[in-house]
Amino acid sequence: MIPTLYLTRNGLLEPLGQSQVLAYLRGLSRHYAITLITYEKDEDARDTARVEAAQRECLALGIRWLPQRYRSRPKLLAPALSMLRMLWLAVREVRRSKARLIHARSYIPAAAAMVAGRLTNVPFIFDMRALWPEELITAGRLRRGSLLHRVIVAAERACLRNAAGVVSLTYAGVEYLKTEYPEELEGQRIVVIPTCADLEKFVVPSLARARKPKIHGCLGTVLSGWFRLEWLAAWFETVARRDPEVHFEIVTRDDPDAVRMALQLSGGVARRLSILSASPEDVPTVLCRHHVSTMFYAGGEVSEVGRSPTRMAEVLACGIPVVANAGVGDVARIISERRVGVVVEGPGLEAMERGAAELEDLLNDPDLPQRCRAAAEAVFSLKSGTDRYCSLYSDILAEVAV
């Protein structure tokens, strides 16, 4: 077993830590002796039962878990202090475990790993996940051209240049990075691994969707600022005009009253809309009721080319076609190339009508559910993603050994 160090500022106890960190480490731990450093939020750390369960699983997998306390304040100082502590921990643990590779998930861990690597002569992987500086700008938390923005971009440039390998969530993100950093990425090893899902938890129901009325669903938050509610409302209104029996269902933790107020649907359509929440373990069952899943993200911003929606993997795994917009990672490319949904061109009446007509034709294809499932397995399979990480680890370590 080759010793490796995994750094992430996410918590193992939060949903993302379970689905996008531990899920991969279960497979990687079969070949590598992993030391895992995470940053846990206080509310998660107080749940002693979950902490003990996570500790037991890590122990069973042979993962040495070193949870740290996550701090978000002082606002600007907390990330800097987090990086300094992570740097100290990384150097200590590389020397203690004799780690031969550092896997850094996102920007702050990558900056710490880059410095630790220089001090210990151990290579690191820059697992970008998404385009963090651009996401901060889109969210209004960072001003382009500010001192902080220049510092983050300089760190991004250095990490891309010095990493032994780079992981992007999307091919669209890679194209953007190669345009922005042609010199830094010349000859760089880049692997695309989207947000994968454990597809075994999701099944394609054989008879449920033959029943009427059809249900157009939407999974996840719609009030985050990243979702185009006006597109969703226009889609619901358009579909309702074409099918008087259709129903709509939004599965979200958002406040139902706030969602209804934001959508501003007409009375007849609003009465056909259900809004409910579901625990992660219940999501597969809920999805099996849907005939179509809609996801209109705030595409068009640079930040969005690096986005890989987890919900797309889960929806396709259930054999459900996707209705989405362009400008969000590889979403439109996957839909078009694999014929698993419809890309709507805009929120206007003509574009929505055209999309709805295209969807009606698609739903008449008896091979559609199996094609959606096959697309999920080809693009978003957890096994496929883990295998790609294993190959990246192996290639880097083989190169270092020469």
C-alpha cells in the first residue's frame, strides 16, 4: 500500500464530503494507505453518533482520518489561517507517514500542498473541482481586479504550473483554462472527472412512468442564486398549456412558500405544483415518479463552464431525460451527443414551445430510459471516476519513481 495524503477544506460529515470525498476514497483505499485531513463544521462535529460512525468506517477502510475544526471567521483571515495550519499539517503528515503523493481538493488545499511539496519533494494533484475565483465573482463575494482576486489568480496559476496532475470537473473548464493559461498548461497532465454518483442506489423503474399524468420534476435548491427560476416558470407554463393533465414536483430543502412566491405561476399551473423535501436516501424513490427533470442553471458566466451538476448524474441514472440550458459545464454537450434530453435556447415563448415539442418526440422513444442510464454509467459512474483517479495516481507515482 502506497502512503498518500488527501487534503480538503470540506467536512467528511457533510453531504458533499460523503458523496464527493469518501465515496472515491472507498475505492482508492484498496490500493493506497490514505491519511485524510478534513475541516468539520461545529454543528456536524457535535453529532457524536455520526462522528463515531465516520471514524469506524475510516478505520475499516484503513484511512487515517485527522478532522480539523472549520472556521469561517474572521472573513478574510480564516482562509489564510486555514491554509497555514493545513500547510503545517501536510508537512508533518508527509514526513510522519512517508507519503509519496498529496491529493489536494480545491484551491486552498492545493496552495498548501504546493508549498508542502516543495519542502518535502512530494508531488501534488490539483483537484480543482470548479473555477473558484470566477464562482466568487459571480456570487458577488469577490471583485475582479481587486488585490484578493489577483492573489487567488496568482495562486491558481502557480498551482496549475507546478502540479503533477490537474483534475477538472468538465471538458469546458479545461478549454477555458488552456485559453487563460497556455504556458502553464503546456504538457500538463489533465484529467476530467465530473461529480460522480453511486449509480447502484438508482434504478430505472419498469412500469411506473407508463402511468399518467406525467410529472415534470426538479431536484435540489432553486433559491440559491445559481438557478434560473424565470426559465423554470416559463417551462412549467408552456408544458401545462400543451398537456392539461401534466403535474409538476420540486424536491428541495428550500422554503415552499418562498419558492411559490418566486415562481409566480398562474393559478391553474400553481395548483398542479407540489413542493416537498426528501432525505438523501429517499431521493432515488422520489425520482422514480418523475418523467422529466428540469435544471436551468445561471449559465453564461465564466464560472459556470466548470460546473458539473450532481443531480444530472442521479436523474440520468433513473432513466429520466433532462431539460436544461446551455452554458453550464458539459451539460448541453452530454444531452445533445447522447440524446438524453432537450437543450432549451431561451426563456421566450418560441424557444420554450420548440423545446417542449422536441421533448414530446423524445418521450415517444422506447429506448430513452435505457439510453439515459447508459449515459449516466458512461459519464458519471463512481467506479469510472475512481478508476480515473487510480490511473492518475499510478501515472504520477510511476513518473516519480523513474
